[in-house]
Amino acid sequence: MINEKNTENFAPEAEEKIVPIHVARKPRGFNNMVFRRNFVNVFIYILLALLSFIWVFPVLYLVFQSFRAPVWSPELNRWTGGLKPITNAEGFTPINYFVPLNWSIQNYINLFTDPLYPYGRWFLNTLTVAIVCAVISTIIVLLTSFAFSRLRFKGRQSLMKFIMVLGMFPGFMSMIAIYYILKGINLIGNPNETPAANYLVALVLVYTGGAAMGYFVSKGYFDTISRSIDEAAAIDGANKAQIFWHITLPLSKPIVIYTALTSFMGPWGDYIFASVIVGTKRDAASVAMGLYSYIDNLGELEYYFTRFCAGAVVIAVPITILYIFMQRYYVSGITGGAVKG
């Protein structure tokens, strides 16, 4: 007979009390972090795409219009490719289409074959001045930067600050004085008597005269190069010039390319100094002056607008190619020079 007390051991276990678990719902709308992040990203991408279109549209318009076929006018004995018909004297008729109806490279042919507007001579003048200025200015800037970075002399800090303050004033403030100085030394003068080479030399002197004031970025880059390398070279008997040319420069390719590009860009697109110094000497004119002559006072815009677009495309090609192939050096040079000052 089973003891009743023992039956308690065989009683079924009490059922555990189940506590319901409340699953938290994910927030919706802007309360959801993922949704909010995706919404912001989409908005930024749309804004960037819109800004890119606004930036690219004028460039594409310029390129397309340079390939718009001009029309030969027997009455005027010249090509016409402007913004309005020749018979319309009531102001300009804008072009109501983006892609040219008739494609042609005649604008580029006329650009280099018209003796009245010698674009080829202007291009060669600008290229020569820009290359010479890039070489001279790069050497001056790098030498100045190396001196401020590696040498310690009395008045160094004061001189650096003075040059920085002086560089804050725009260069065209002194262009009248520069013109009379160049005229006083007989470098420029009567356009009918002074050769075109004199004007080009004058432009080189103007563009390279203040090159040393652009030392700041290059000096910052030289400051990042360890001084122990210079000290080791000095122990081996190298002087400052040998250290600069044989050690520092080979280690500074990015900043050399950055300095050369910036020195090349100044003369390449300058109009103010070129127009003041060259004046009416068409054989010494730059491309910027030549392009402006196509649309001067809007008098020839009705005939030369498409040729003006072609000239603008041609002048943009060299600097675009340089930036494409030198971009990584350019970026590393400017970022490296911004580390220390």
C-alpha cells in the first residue's frame, strides 16, 4: 500500500507562468535612422547631380556651338556663324536649340586660316609666355620656399610676414606704374616700331616679377621633409645648393608640379595685364585678347560667335590635359603643403 505522503513526490510539476514578451516596433518615417540616412543621401545626390548639370551645361553648349556649321555669305565675303541672322537688325535672336542642326569643323579651320584674326599667332604667343613663366616662376618659388624652410637668418619671420601682407594686394593695382616703367626702359612703346618680341619679354617680366610671393604652400611642403636628410648630406660634404637640387627637389615632385601648373595658369588665361601692356600690338596679343576681339562691344558677335566658341575650346584643351595627367601630383602637392606653414 502506497503511503499517501509519498504520493506528493509523484505529483505533476506546477506549470511555469509564461510572461508575454512585448516586441518593440521599429520606428517609421524620420524616426527611423536608416530611413533618415537614406533620405538625406538621396537628397544630397540629387542636389549634386543638379549642380553638376548647371556646371556642365555651359561647357557642353560651348563645345556644341563650336561645331555648328557656319554659313558663307557671298555679299559679305566671309563666314557667318553668329547669334542672329544677318538680315535681322532688331537685336539678337537667341538660338533655340542645344544640339547643332548641321555639324562641321569649319569653325576650327577658320580659326587658324583667317589672316584678319591670327589665332595661331596668338596661341603661340600665349604658349611661349606661359611656358617660360612657368619655368622661371617655379624656380624662384622653390628657391624662396627652401630658403625660408631650411635657413635661419635675422629678420626671417618679419620678411615672411611682409611678403604675405604684400601678396594680399591685387596685382592690377600697380599695372599703370608697371606700364610706365616698361616704357621708360624702352622695352615697349610705339606699336608700329617696337617688335612683338619686346612685348612678350615684358609680359614674362611682369608675370614672374612677383613669383616669390607664392612661396607659402611650397614652404609648408618642404617643412614636412625631415631635416635629418639634410644633416646627413651636410656631413658628407654637400652644401645648401647641392642639398636643394639633388636631395630636396627629387623628394618634392608633387609640389614642383603644383607650382608649375599654377605658374602656367596665370599667363595662360590673363587678360588684364596683357591688354594694358600689349595694347594695340596685334602680333603680340594673347589668346584672351584675341577671343575678346571676336565679341568686342558685341560688334562682331553676329559673325564670329561660333568661332569664338571654337577658340575657347582650343584654349581649354592644353590645361585640361595637364590637369588630367597631373591631378594626383597636384592634389598631393597642395595637401602636403597645407600641413605645416
